[in-house]
Amino acid sequence: MAMISTSDLRNGMTLNLDEGLYNVVEFQHVKPGKGGAFVRTTLKNIRTGQVVDRTFRAGERFDRAVLNKREMQFLYRDGADYVFMDNSSYDQMNVGPNALGEAVNYIVESSTVILVMFEDEIVGVELPAAVELNIAETEPGIQGDRVSGARKPATLETGLVIQVPLFVNPGDRVKVDTRSGEYLTRA
């Protein structure tokens, strides 16, 4: 791991601190009239998502974590695990649902995701902004039921339940925003 100083900090950089892996959200170099300079930072824990404010003395050194991003294709489920294949080396990897987090709601067979790895541990999943999924179950739209903006619950093929307009039927393909989990449009 590379040692860096507070003068090397940049937004988006990942640090390996004693408390865990943190992403630099924001930093500010402060030079008061009296005393030594310091760096005020806002850090986000990669594993838990917790945001903390932390102050470092100017010139303080710490480890920079090197994260590897691997493009992987989801092949199939093996019990509770998800089996992915590396698109470049064709190696297969079993991944538990805990490591994937909320991404399991948007992954279907043969979809491609980017797994963010620190050493041999998966610390994040990058999904496209929107994915197309099939509606597995929802109440059919009733003729004459045309209230503007009305919604009904629908279960997707991954098991995620979202709110969709009344005209969406079982078997329809819809586009879903992966950041908010909201219906965007029919595909």
C-alpha cells in the first residue's frame, strides 16, 4: 500500500485507516492564525456507509487503499450464493448475498456488474443507472381505472416490490432506477 500525506488528499480517494476503509467525500486545508495547520475531512465508511468528520494534522501520513474494479457477469445462483464470471480471465467466483447488499435486487442472469474489491474482499458493487426487469406479479389494470398518477405494487423477477402505474401488466418489461428503486418507464 502507498503511504500518502494530507497534502495528497483528493475527493473520491480511498484510505485504509485503523478503523477501516474510508472514502474521502470532502476535505479542507485550514491554516489558523495561531497553531499548526490541519486538514478537516468528511469520510464515508465503505463497508457500513457511515459518514464521519475527522481532523488530521498537516503532514500526517496514512495508507491509501488500492481498490480493484473487476467487470463480472452474473451466471446463476448456487443455493444462497451468486456465481459470477470475470469477463477478462473467465474465472468464476461465488459471492454471498451480504457482500452484494442492495444490488441483489437488480441483478439477473447474464447481467454485467462491476465488483469493487480490496485485496480479496468485495467492498462494493457498481450497477448501471437503470436496469430492465420483468414484472413477475401485479394486479392487472382494470378497464376504466384511469386515475392520473395512480400506482399499484408490482413484484419484479428479482423479488423487489416497486410501485408502477396502473397500465403495467404481469410479463411487461420495465426500466428501474438502481439508485432509488423507482419505476422509470416501460421498456
